[in-house]
Amino acid sequence: MGLHDSQVNKAERRYGQGEDTLGQSPRRIAAGSIRLMNKRLIWNRLSLDIPTPWETIVKGPRHLIFEHGLAPVLEIRWQPPAKPGKVSERVQRKHTETIIRQCNIPASSSRAQTADHRLPAAVLEQFDTTVFDAQPGSPASLLLVCKACSTTILAALHRATPAWFATHASVFESLCCRHDDAAFTPWQIQDFFFAVPAGFELDTCSFTFGISDLLFRSRRADLRICRLAPASEHLKRSSLPALFAAFCSAAPESVEIVDEQTLGYHSAPSLVEQLWKRACRKRPFIQASFNHFVEYDRILGSLLAANQVPPPEFTTPIANGYGIIQEKTAAADPHP
């Protein structure tokens, strides 16, 4: 699965997979003597470490809710600047006021006078911060503006006590947003990771029992990433080739069996077929793959549909940049 691809490794280091922006391993970040086992989340150019028991709920492309024991503990929304790079103070202030208004922060909320000492120094170093007191029916809110790229992050803190801040300092220390012009963007959620080529934006996503499905679109192509879990339940009803044929709408005889756990499909439509599909508003060139990770009881699939034969800058990151997190961790540390 290309776990040692140099480009993927570089991106992971930049987004904090191997090392966070402060040069510390996420597992070693702690507040005082408190240490938590964390898991890494990389979603739409924002990354952070969250405690392992927390569940992630995706509410939108840039809107996440984290729950523990079926109760919300943290909610994050973020918005990058319209143009990459640092923006003027006037534009940033207007942008911030818009986000505060859209998120219904009460006008009566005042900046907490003693909040800054609760935030890790690394957060104050990386972000301009404003903390709003909790109001009846409304949690405390933390507004962060990245000093490097001007991304605005609004965090609703449902348990904003000093003890909670001390225990979860690593969550805020690990926050990282990057909008540099990379060849691809890494994503990581649940127990899988994948890479999305530059130019694609998240269009839709769904996380239901047994299936995680994400669709990315660009002007030239569409990319679908799918996760089936547990794989054994799906394989009770259909074979792996049948599941794959349904996934990519391919005739069974067109499916390429690479090995027992890997399937592939490449469409090579004739000129008439290309014209017909374009008339039907479909992208004619398709490249798809299915990987069954038997040890982890997971199936991961990718499907790239393009107007023309997909170029290597699309296909290489997709093929080399997705897999199961546990397998990647084991490969990186074979003797834990």
C-alpha cells in the first residue's frame, strides 16, 4: 500500500502524524503529570490529537463534534482565508465577526479575564486567542486565529473547567492548520487514512454503520473513498469481486484480480462511449481499486472518475496514500 512512500511520509510529518508542529511526539505531550493516550485526526486541512475514548461526529466539511459517553465535550468549526497567506487585520476582524455571528455566540459573552493562563503556551504562540465566557444555554467558546495562515477556528468547550483544560491541554497543543500548495492533502479519521490530490474539495460524506463513504470533486475528476467495516459482515452476503463490481459499476469480467485481497478496474471507453457518457454528464475514464485488510477486518476502496485518462499526479497519491492506521503504525514501529 505504499506505506513508505516518501511524499506521503513528508506530508504526515508536516501534518503531525509523526511529529507535531512543536517537534514533540503527540504521545508525549502532557499537561503537568497528566498523560493521555491520543489518536490522530486529520480532516480537511486541520489536524489534532484527541483522547482515544472520544468519538468523532462529522457535521460538515469544516464542522466536527467530539463526544465522550454520548455527551459532547468539544465542537470545532474552522474557515481558511479566501486567499492563502496572511490577511489584513481589517479583513480578519470582519471574518471573525461573521463566524461569531453565524455560530450564535451570545452578544453578552465577555472575554474571560483568566482564560489565557489555562491555555498551553504553545497555543498562544501559534494562535491569536479570544475566550468567551459560558452563558446560560451556551458553552464557553475559544476563538483561534492562526498567525501563519489566518485560518479561523472556533471551539465550543462544553466542559471548560480548569481541571478539564489541564487534562486535555494536548488537544489544543496539537492543533495544526496548513494550506500550503502541496501535491496532495492527507486525511485520517476512524481507523483509516488516505490522500487526496490537490484541487479536490470534499463534496459529501456519510458515516453509517458498516460503511463510510466520502466524495471529493474537482473540475477534472471525482474521487470516491469507501470503507466497509466489518468486512466479514459484508462478505457473508457477497463475494469480494461482487462487492467491488457494485462499487465501481463494472462488469464482473472486467474486474482485475491482483491477488486474493486486491482488486482493480480501469475503463478504456471508445470514442463513442466517451461521447455518450459525457452526454449523460458522466466522467468516462474510471480507475478503481479494492483492498481487503483481512487482519483488521476492513475493506477500503477508491474510485477516480475523470474526463480524460487520469494523470499520475492524481493516481499516484491515491494508490500510495491510503490504508489502515494500525497497519501503518505497526510498519513504523515493528518492535513497540
